[in-house]
Amino acid sequence: MSEGPAFNLGAMTIAEYLDRLSAAVPVPGGGAVAGLTLAQANALGAMVVGYAIGKPKFAQHDAVHRIALASFEQGRNRAIELAAMDARAYGALNRLWKLPKDDPARAGFEDAVRAAIAAPEATIVLASETVSSLATLVGTTSPSLASDLRIAFDLAVAAADAAIENVRINTPSLSEATERTLVTHRTEALLARTRAHSTETRAMVS
């Protein structure tokens, strides 16, 4: 995962993670921040819906709520995995960048670039799915948790915004112009849809 000892993001305390993030080492970096921000969005969504599940007042929404809860629990775990995946991918790419371009060991550079793009792109996809799950809670959960629900929307979008920065910075390293164009169009379009969906739905939270 890094040039130093391997570490488990999911097992670290908040203080340990922040100490590592603040250190002058390649990973964790912005990709890990994106993933863990998205994990928090899912955790907050789970908290909001958790207060509704089992309550007679929200019984008519129980089936939808249970689906959302499962999605948030899976999303939180997946987001942490993506944070670690991003760190591993960038760590590998960073090592190859340091080699001379004619070094045979640099032969895997293109695949390393793709891996460094795949993790943040998957984070954007998960952020979009998270926004969709959060949308099912609007008007079906406690109004007293409206601020928490809005924050969850904000965190999901912030995670997508952060993730795409790693896509943008790595895409120019792809050798084929067609591939660069496809990656850019695909990820930018997904980000735009995610932002629009969040903005529209978040505005209905009251």
C-alpha cells in the first residue's frame, strides 16, 4: 500500500489516520480522504434511517428503509475498501514514476495508471449510489434528523468531488487519446449527474 509498512485504514484510530495523512509520505492522500468521507456519508445515512426502522410512525416505509440500511452498511465497507485500493494503486504508481522511462521495470506503468484511475472512479460510482439511497429517506424519516440527512448528501458529493481530482490528475498519463477522452467524459458526466441529483433531492429535506 505504501513505501513504508502496510497499514489497515479500517483498523486505524482517527488520530492514527490523521497522523499518517499529515505525514510527508505518498499514501494515504486525497484518494483515501475521498473514500473515508464517503464512508461517513453512508454511516450517517444508516444513523438517520436507523431511527425510523421499527417505529410505528414510519411503518409504511419499513421495506424501503431496510433496503437503504443494507445499502448504507455495504456502502460504508466498500468506501473503506476503495480508500485502501486507492492508496495501494497510487503507492505502486508513485514507485514507477521514480524509475527512468527506459527502465524495463517501468513496463507496467500504463496498467498502474489505469489502477490509479479505477479506484477513484469506483468511488464516484459509489457516491452516486449513496445519493440515490439517501434520496429514499427524504420525507420518510424524522424531521429532527434533517440536518444529518443534508450533511450526508453533502459528504457524498464532497467524496465524489475529491475522487474525480485523482481521475483528472492521472488521466493525462494514459498514452491513448481515445482512452483519455472516454475516461474524462464518463467520469465527468457521472459527477455532474450525482451533483444534480443531490442538489435537487437535498433541497426537499425539511
